[in-house]
Amino acid sequence: MTATVAAVDLGASSGRVLLGRVGDGKLHTEEVHRFPNGPVHLLGTLHWDVLALYREVLTGLRLAAELDSVGIDSIGIDSWAVDYGLLDARGALLGNPVHYRDSRTGGITPPDGLYEINGLQFQPFNTMFQLMAEPLLAHAKQLLLIPDLFSYWLTGERGAEYTNATTTGLIDVRSGRWSAELTRDLPAGLLPDLRHPGDPAGTHEGVPVTAVGSHDTASAVVAVPAETERFAYISCGTWSLVGVELGSPVLTEESRAANFTNEGGVDGTIRYLRNVMGLWLLQECLRTWDTGLEPLLREAAGARGAVFDPNDPVFLPPGDMPARIQRQCGKTMTRPEIVRSVLDSLALAHRDAIADAQRLSGMEVEVVHIVGGGSHNELLCQLTADACGLPVVAGPAEATALGNVLVQARAVGAVHGTLADLRTLVRKSQPLRRYLPR
Ligand code: ADP
Ligand code: LRH
């Protein structure tokens, strides 16, 4: 059986709709629509423009339907994590969703004992902390994470997809359910029932919508083209999400202190990883300079950089990134030197996270997979291989959308098997590039 599915993947820097054809041991994808995404500053608060994004999603689905005269078997949606919309009693959106880079959660510290329950790294923007600063909470009847909100708008049906729900900080990592203790102070019924990747999630104009790993990083990890179980991954886009896949969480004090997270993956896996600030640093430099990436990357290859800690919270909000980087490095630099500093510093942060993941989980890795838009960045891939002293396999750049496609294709019966089987399909169908450590 061959299936055609539409994957909606909303990243923090861009969104896209892909058409995926899967069956007879083959995987073929075609991008049908791509659109920019980014923060909108409004009256002192940083928002997402969710209605504009929804319009783009509808455009993408229309274009996909026009391309596929045979008919689409399923639609799946994933996006960045932690952010949400609040609904009133009629199901209408209360306010425009706030961006996780907004300053409203600045100064929050995690309560003691939290990690033992939710296993989540501390990020000030985790949903549970945003809710502490949420003025609309008292008026809200229900909370929907961003992919669940889009799914609701498409289908009229509500639910909370599990992988993304784990990024709220409100899921008990052992039971995989909403934690009674952590949700105690929230309005009753605020959090919808959980659904899991592969579950039906309603219909849009007669086409079934299927829950996927709706946390973009969960979908990206599905499509890591690993041959061995002993792999590390870097889902490298706006963020670098760096870690390993495990069967059970690591909840030790050392793991908490190293700020490693145990996020829920597809098929009951644990995504044991650390957030590294990622290519956001570069995106914000380019925005400040109002220039393109490729010429700068060429110049950066021959430049000397400085090393700084890319995870310093000073880099989290939007703003003049070159100024912040130069301040952290304690010197004035040319543009290529700044770009080189970003790449050197990210490569070292990738190395540290992979070393920590191995030390804390006891798993030894043989290869590092870089997926996401950053897999196009040859210099970063080579520097990461050099820093880690491990081979790097780069690609696919659209791993998130591919993971979304594959989980849908499996749900409709066009492909069978475990994550290893899905990964084999990715490995056989996608162009990959190998970097050896120098
Ligand atoms: P997100 O899903 O977080 O929006 P993506 O996975 O789409 O992020 O990755 C976007 C990033 O990938 C860009 O910011 C850019 O740094 C990098 N990237 C994309 N294409 C290229 C390219 N051709 N060369 C180098 N880097 C690229
Ligand atoms: C990447 C991502 C990441 C989260 C962040 C908020 O897009 O989903 O996994 O930590 O956004």
C-alpha cells in the first residue's frame, strides 16, 4: 500500500507543508509551501502571529490537495514546543499566544523536587512557568499547545499530544500522564486528555488528521537516519537539541545539575538532551546586519573566532546579537570573526552536551547525526566532528517534516515496524553527507 500524507511543520524561523508519499519500501517528499515565521513585538509583549501562520497552513494544505489528484490520506502537524493558546468557554482564542522568548518569565527559579517528578531541564519558558505569569489564566477554560491549537482549528477536536505535552513541565515522567501534584493549582479541565503519535485527531474537509510527534524535536529524532543504536543527535535549527535516545529517564541529581531533559519521544522513548542556543545566534546576527548567510559562511571558514558560552541567558531575547556576542567575548570583531565565533562556540557546546549525555546516561556513542537546517552548514558540521572526535552524518535538513510524514504513514498502514525501520527508510532515501574528525 502507498499513502500520501501532508506534514505541516512550524519551526521558529520558518514553516512548511510537505507532501510525503510512502509505501513499497520507498519514501518520497515534496515541499509544497514554505513561509517565514518569527516574533511580533506588540505593546511590550512578544507574540507569535498565529492567525497568519494558520492562513499559511491552509494555503499549504490547499496546494498539497491540488498537487495530489489521488487524494491525501492524512494530515499531521508539529511545531516548536512549550507555547500555547488559551480558549474561553466557547472555544474562542483568548489573546494572541505569547512567544517563549518574551521576558515575562525572567527571574523564575524552579521549585525544589520538580526534576524528580517531570525530569525536565529548567528553561524559564517551560509552559508551567509561563502559566505562573499568565494574566489570562483566570478566564481560560482550556489550554492548547500550538500544534494542538492548529489541529483544533482544522478539525474542531481538542487533545494534548503527548510528546509536546512533556515540554510543559506538567507531565509525570514516570507515568506519562498529567501530574496531579503539578497541575493542582490549575483550573479544572484546563489540560485536555492526552493523545499519542499515531492516534486519530479528527478530520479536516474529510481528510483524517493524525497525531504525530507534535513536538518538532520528537519528529526530528524519528527521522535521524541512524544505523546503530549508539548514536547521538543534534537537531540543529533555531536551537541545537543535543542528546541521545533512551528507554527510560535519567533523574539523578547530576543530570538535573547538568540541565539535561527527559522529553517524551515517539514509541515511548525518552529524548535525553540539552538545549544549546543554536543557530538563533546567527539568525539574529543576520537580522541585525540585514544580510544573507552564505557569503559570510565562506569568509568565516578562513577567520579566527573567539569562544563564548552560547547558552548564556543573555542571548535568549531578540535584539542586537553582534553587540552581545562581542561583549561576551570582550573584544570588537569583524562580521566573519563573529560568525566564526558562533560556529566554534556551538561546536564546543555540541561536544560538551554529547560528552555529558554519555557520562550521565552510561550510553557510549559511535556517531553524531546532525539533522535540521543546520545540516546544510558545512563548516559547523566539520567543526562539530572535530570537537567531538566522532564522525558526523549530516542530513536530512527536513528531518522534522520527515518524522511527521513517517508517523502518519505508519498510522495509515503504508509502512510498518519500529523506529529503526522508519530510520532505515530515511537512510535509504535521503542524501546524507559524512564528516570525519580532523
Ligand atoms: P527551525 O525549524 O528552528 O525554524 P530549521 O531547521 O529550518 O530551523 O533551520 C534553520 C537554520 O538552518 C537557519 O537559521 C540557517 O542557519 C540554517 N540553514 C538553512 N539553510 C542553510 C544553508 N543552505 N546553508 C547554511 N545554513 C543553512
Ligand atoms: C525547537 C523547540 C525545542 C524547544 C524550543 C522551545 O523548535 O521545540 O525543542 O526547547 O523549541
